[in-house]
Amino acid sequence: MKKIAITGSFASGKSFILDLIKSLGYAVFSCDDYVRYLYEKEEIKNQVTREIRSLEVFDKKKLAGIIYNFPEERIKLEKIIHPMVREGIFAFQDQNSDENLLFFEVPLLFEKNFNTYFDYTICVYCDEEVRLQRAKKKKNFSNDIYEKLKQIQLSQEEKLRRADYGIKCHGNQAEIMNKIKQIIDDLL
């Protein structure tokens, strides 16, 4: 089994690429979806509100504002959530151990050294103007948070430099799918 991580900056098209890979019949795991799943659990909500003192009641929007403005609070949250995400990744691998290729969407792959858990990495990227337009379409968009995310995360260029493969996620969907198939052929 080969484990492939898909990374990229905020609004670069990672989820779109993951959906295309899933449409080809491959097993996929999204760290973002897994974190949303964790945030539905009362014990996780309670743990987060205990650790993040300025969060009296669990509220994802307020939590985002806190972690993007106070790095020490972000670190506390990461210490809670990241070990659980790793466990989710490992459980997904175990459940799909008979697959040749497994794909994982991991936004902070290089920033948090998650790349050590994978055999190959793919960076999804697009023009900065396209990213900003995509970000503006997301629920609860904030230009302030968008800029803070750019500071927290490695640049698209640096992620692309570190990755084994790159997929430009802008333009013709057929061309993007062909690029995905080329990478999969190379991995098989």
C-alpha cells in the first residue's frame, strides 16, 4: 500500500482534487472533514473549551478568530486535535490495508511534519487571484483570517518545492483529471 498526501494552501483546490480521485474509485481521507467530525463530539468540545480559556462555549467561528490571532492558543488546540487526526489517519489506513493507493488531504502537511507518515506528496496550487476568489466564496470568509492563514502556512511555492508532484487546479477539468491519472499511473 502506498500512502499519498495531498496538500496545498487554503482555497487552492485540495478538496476538488480529492473528489476527482474518489470518483476514480480510490479511498480518500480528508483531515478537514475529520476535524469537523471531531468537533461534533461533546467530549472534544468540552476539552477545547477547557484548554482555550477565552472560549466560554464551543463556537467554531469564535475559535477560528482566537487561534488566528493568538498563536499560543492555536498551539494548545493543535496539541489536542493533531494527535486525534493522526489516529484517524492510522485507523483509515488499517481499514483500507488491502488498497494499492490511499489518498489523504492534509492541509498542514509540511508545517506540522505530517509528511513523515506518507510515501508521496502532491501539492495542489493555483494562481493567487484564483485562490482569493475561491476563498471569498467560502462560508464565513474573512479577509483578515485569509491573510493570517497565508502567514501561518507555507507559501504555495514552498509546498510545491517540497512535494513529489504538483497539480495546478485551475482551468480545464479534463486536463486536471489527466494530470491526476498520470500521477496515479506513475505511483502504480
